[in-house]
Amino acid sequence: MKKISKVCMHGVPMDLGRGHRGVDMGPSAIRIAGMGSGIKALGIEFEDRGNIPVEIPERLVPKNKRARFLRPIADACELLRDEVRIVMDEGHFPLVVGGDHSIAVGTIAGVSGYFLDQKEELGLIWFDAHGDFNTPDTSPTGNVHGMPLASCLGYGAPELCDIGRRRPMVLPENVVLIGIRDLDQSERELLRESGVKVFTMHDIDRLGMARVAMEAIEIASTGTAGFHVSFDLDGCDPSIAKGVGTPVKGGVGYRESHYLMEAVAQSQKLVSLEMTEIDPVLDDGNSTAELAKELVLSALGTRIL
């Protein structure tokens, strides 16, 4: 894996995938936290390529209660896919910041498509309190931000599942979830059926983050060109990440979160990264966006010594 020399960031001010407003301001919060200057301080070139255009819910009427705002979400993900693919074709590193977690469909479609054209596979590490493995048939809310991982693995609405070059966009044996502690029953059953590896908070408590990170990186790296990390800030405990879309108590702590990202950097297998579900409305002094910036810098190689 070549050394990261340039990071290109796209913001996606998406909050169509959840039930209330706020995470659309996540990209601005991350910019205010100084993402660009932090990356440049690592000796890496940085380019902010602006925001992907996204509709606002006030202008729309949801046509499908089982998957609210599905079409405009898919439209934004298609635009994101194309922009991420451009970054990959240029030989740069894509950093995507959101925005609710539905944006991951576009990011992963772009990155996996790039590698599929080279006859290579993409691994995926999904950090989250939730499985995001619902479909329109199983979702209790109809909120699409609870469906992106299922979509990337070929389950659910064609509008999302077929955005990539292949269905599924990533193979289940190369996908691992970390930090899970809140699953719906139907989602739990579909995850078991899928064959993806899940590290719950119980597993992290029992094994420790060092072993979980090592095993996750091995799963996402075996037989792949590298892996994408899709990082939902609600995977962290609310005590360190207050401003998130759907907080759940009992999450990953500050040092554990950084350890995971430091291990990702040391693996030299990271090919793309996204940070999602930052809600400045619920935050305290932009601290969650600051945390997101710190975690990105850890993944890009910040060293203590």
C-alpha cells in the first residue's frame, strides 16, 4: 500500500436518512474543528472539494414510508460515488464527512467500484453502535440511515443496492462490525444470515480493543486491496461523543477509539475513510467534531513518539 500523500475531502450534508434535523451540519462542524490544518500538519497535502448537493426534507414529501426519502438519498449517493471515484482515479485518498450514515452507500460504491475495475476486492470495517442492517421490509422506522450496510451487501432497496459496480459491493467475508450494542430483532437475524463478523461491546469488554482491532484488520485485509473504515461517531460512548445522531450508552471509550484508528494506520491497508452522524445541535462546544478530527488524524498516522 502506497503512502498517503494527498487527502481529498467531500462533505455530505445529509439528514434525510434519519427522523430529525441536525447532522446535515456535521461537515461544517468538522471544518470548524480544523480538519484541513490537522492533516497538513502531518505532512499530507489536503484539498477540500466542498459539499455534495443534498435535498432538504422541508422541500420533499416522503413517497415510501418504509424507506423515507429513498430516491433523493440515492441521488446524493450516486453523486458521491462519482466524486469518490474521481479521487481514487487521481491516486488520492478519499475522506468523506457527514451527514447521516446513509452516505456510506455512495462512498463504498465509489471505492469498491475502483478496485473491482482492477479485479480486486475491498474490505470494510464498520464502527457503529448500530448494525445499520435493516431493509425497507424490516425497518421499524423507515429511516434509511439504518439500512446502508445491508444495502452495500445486497439486501434491500435496488435504488441503493445497485449503485455500485456489483451487488454486493463488498463480500461478507471481508466485512467486520465493531462497537455494536443496539440491534433490532429482524436486523439481528439478517446479520447472522449474512455471515459478516460482528464485535459487540461485550466482545470488546471480553477481548480488549487490541485483539478486536487485530482480528478486524485481518478480516478486512485478507484477499483485498485494502479496506475502507466507515466510522459512525455514535459507536463512541456519549460521554466522549455527545453530539451524535442516535446516542447509545455503554460505547467505546476515548483511548479505545484512538487505539483502533492507530492500529488502522499501522496496518498501512487503509484506502478510504468516512466520519458520520455528527450533530452540532446536540453537541457541547463542537467537542464531537474535534474528536472526529482527532480520530481521522490517528488513522492517517499521528504518532505519540
